[in-house]
Amino acid sequence: MQATYSPSTDASMTPRDRQLLAHTPYAQASVPQQYLRHIVDYPRKEQPGTILVDTDARYLYYVLPGGKAIRYGVAVGEEAMAFSGVARVGRLAEWPDWVPTAEIQARLGPYPARVHGGPANPLGARGIYLYAGDKDTLYRIHGTNQPEYIGQAISSGCIRMRNEDVIDLYDRVKLNATVVVLPPGQSAQAGTTIGWRG
């Protein structure tokens, strides 16, 4: 695999993003190179604009025209809690508040009933909300305040991205876009790196 990738850029960051990310309450993690943003060949048949999550490989693909995709490293849900199937982007939010579910409160809490958006919030800089029809699945693609876990199966089911990557994806994805989350054991097999172009 060719080791060319997108350097993190500030192009998609708003002044608020820059301000909030300048003083994060967590250490800047060193994410392994294969989980940094790449443009790759994409042999699958999903339409441009689709998001595909390869749970096993810990990659999220944003499908581009011409048999290419942007590949991002992600943290995925522990197997018993992971979402898989087809959903749609039902809502998009910048620096979303986090409302822990009763199940998360029981398992990991106690947390406040609502955690306001900001750099200490577990949802990070952006939230991409997955819906099945008109119903919120309660699963999200979102940023993280724990970037050291990118590449692992550790979350309570959501798909976590580095904040700079979720900002980049958020600026590309459209409301109602299709999201395909492959179950464990079904890898996308997409992936020769061809270098970054934008």
C-alpha cells in the first residue's frame, strides 16, 4: 500500500472548531498511519455519496465517483453492541449535545442527563445521526474525545472518528445519504491507497 495520505487541514474548520480544538482536555493521540485519511480504489458498487463502514477493518469509506473513496480510520462498537445494516443520514449536528441512554447510564455512568457540546463531550465536533426510515436508531457517526482508540472495537455501538476527520466527512455527506455498516465477518476488501487529491 502506497503511504500517501491527506494531511489534516484546517480548510473545513470553522472559527468555533479552531477555538474548541485548540484547548482539548485530552492528549493528542498518535493514530497509526493506516488509520489516517486516504484516497483509495473502491471496487464495490455503492453509489457516490454513500458511507460504508467496514467493521472488521475499522474503516469508514465515503464513496467518490470513478471507483474511488475516501477512507478514514474509525473506532467501532464492541461486537455485542455494534450496529450493522443499512441506515440513512437523518440528522447532522455541529458540536452536538450528548444525552446518555438509560443503558449507558446503567453500564458506564453516572453521567449528567445532558452533556453540552464541546471538546470534552464524547460526541466530539460533529454528529451524523443514523435513522432507519423516520426512526432514530440511536447510533451515530461522531467525533471523539478519545482519539487513542481509533482502530479498535471499544465503543457502545457508535462509530467514532478523529475530530478533524468527522469535520471533513460532515462537510461532504448529505442528509438522507445511505449508510451501510457491514457486520463482523464481512469485510469490504476495498483499499489500495492512491494518494490524496483535495
